Amino acid sequence: MDYKAVRKHIAEMKKEVVLLKKDTFFKTNDVAKEYVRTFDMTYKAAQTVLKAPKGDFVTLSKETKLETLYEELKGWYTGLAVLASSQKESDNLKKDTLVNSSTVKKDTEIKNSNTSGKGRKSKKVTKIKRGGKREGAGRKSIGVKKHMALTMPQDMWNEIDNLIQRDKIGSYSEFFRILVADMKKNT
């Protein structure tokens, strides 16, 4: 094992990890924090092993320990590099979608301005839209749509299903509408 090359590579990895630590992603992401913390601990252990041999003679246990620590450092460094590159890719993707969406809007605005200048006008047939995402956008005769969840014992649900089949009611919604209307009549 070439100790000078190992020392040099470990120092390069440490410099890059220090630069990565300054990134806001590594300050806020828990997984990245754990990777950096483990890398730092392994780095310190490798430094103590590297400082121990002063001469050419190195015991076999120190050499194997250094090899394992070096492999661990490379693994943690690779993990950090993957996290950093995936974060950069997602940032670039967000930027690209923002840029693309703004250019698409500009293109449609240009097309709209170009078509409005034509001398011939066409009659546009519009369809009545029934429904939508905002509250109260459905059919006005039925009313406002609200989502709800009912928790009842299974025997009650079985009884409701039997009533729906017997009276040939289309859905649970229709069943509960009829039920509420009957309750209003009785009170």
C-alpha cells in the first residue's frame, strides 16, 4: 500500500467534503448530516493510523486497519457525492421547469397576439361546463360537494346496502340525500 497516495487521496476527499458541508442542502438534510458525521469520524480514525507509523516498518494489523478505514472513507465519500449530484439534478430540473413554463406562457401570449390581428373572425362555440375543482362548481340543482368519511359497524353497512338494492337507489350519496330529506320532513 502506497501511504503517500493514500494520504493524498484522503486529503482530497476531505477538502471536497468540507466544500459540500457549506452547501445548504447538507445543513438541512438529515441523511447528508449523518453521512458527513460518519465520514468525519472515519477520517479521524484514518489520520491516527496514518500518523502512527514513523518508519518503513508497519505492522500487519495497522496496514489492514488502514485499508478498511480507507475503503470506508471511499464508500462514505461516494455516498456524499451521490447525494450532492442528486440534489443538483433536482435543483436543475426545478429551474428547467420554471424556465420552460415561463417560455411556454410567453409563446402562447405571442400566438394569441398574432391571431387577434387577423381580419377574419370566427364564431367560437362554447360548451357549458358542469363541474370543477372549486367549491360549489357542480350542478346547481344538487348543491355543494363535500367529502366525508363514515365509520359504522359492518351490519349497519349491510343494512344500508340492502335498502339501496331494495329501493333501487343509485349510490350512497343519493341514499343519504333521501335520508336527510326524510328527516327534514319528519321534523
